[in-house]
Amino acid sequence: MFEQGKRGYLMLKENQIYRMNSTFNPGYIECIVGTMFSGKSRELLYRGMRAEEFGDVKVLYFKPTVDTRDDEFIKSRDGMERRASLFSNGRELLNFVNGVPSLILIDEVQFCDESLIYAVQLLKFKGHNIVLSGLHTDFRGQPFGIMPQIMALSDTPIKSVFSVCNISGCHNDGVLPQRLRNGLPDSALSPTIIIEGSSEEITYEPRCADHHIVPDIDRYLLNQLSL
Ligand SMILES: [Zn+2]
């Protein structure tokens, strides 16, 4: 079931379409991206629950320690939840996984450090199926943490899930996370990571590109250019 030569490409080849399973694909890295309220945690939980129900595969749930909102649980807004193991880097993640090829589900990947890039590949080469979920852009609309690298490693088309833009009357997809400080768009010069709820004045909502407002974005980009 695990063929080295075929691993890694989902493509039309000689009129043959590689078919992915909706539960377990040993040796594959898969990626789910989207904004807040888009249901990306739900996608991850649904995948795990399907595997629990139909497969004889071990399902492991993980999230980085920096995401403390729901403690040790991955939760969806519609009430699904699973207890997750917390890890602070790739090495810690490897310590949780034994030799049996498993379905490994990791939420909030944008908060993980670069060591996860190497850990997930080691797991892939051992025949595990790793599904990673996260925000692909930060509140400025810039690539978020290691998500670009994780997306580059995905063996299947990246699953994008979006909510609707939060502006009343706008029906565009909310593809970008809008950060509000005291109800007003936050400056691009603010820190990348401020967890919602850790400071009561900070909130996030999904917005379309037309309604995504980031004061000082020009200054931020010029600063980055000169780093
Ligand atoms: Zn909009």
C-alpha cells in the first residue's frame, strides 16, 4: 500500500488520476488552510473521526503549546472536539509517535517553529499520513510562519476553506484575517502573534481583500526589504 515511487504526486498521468483516500494515505503530507471561522479545525477533526470510525489506523491529534485557547483540545465552532497532545517543537512531536504508521493531525501549524518542517518529513518517510491545518497568512496578509514551507511539502492539492467576509452585505470569501484593536484595524507594525482573548482589546475576523485594512502596511514592507 505504500509505494515509494508513487508517493508525492497528485497529477494526471497517462489519463490516470491518483485517487486519495478520505481517511488514511500512508506516506502523504496533506495541508488544510483558511482563515478563522472557516472550519479548518472542523476539517481536521472530521478527517480524524472518519478514520477512527472506518479505519483500523491509529489517529493522533496535536497542537503547538503556544495556542492555549482551548488547552489540550482541538475544537470546532460546531461542537466537535478531540484531546490533543501539545508539542513545542518537531523533536517533541517525534517523541509522541511510535513506529506504527498513523494518521497524524496537527492544528494551528502557523504557530510552530521550523523544526516541524523536518519532523513531518521524517514521519512521512516512515509511512505516516500527516495532515496539517493552519492560517496561511497573518493579519497583514503576509505568509504566516512555516505555512508556506508546509504548503510546499503537501503531496495533495491544498484544501482551502474560507468563511464569508465579515462586512455586512459583502458576500465575498473572507480570505484574509483582519485584526482589530479596540474595534479598529491594527497597524502592520504590531507583533505578528497576539492570541485572541489574551488581550481583550484584540479581535480577529475574516475579510475579503476589498475589506482587509492594514494601516502602515507600506512601512512594514519597506522595513522588511531593508532587513
Ligand atoms: Zn468584503
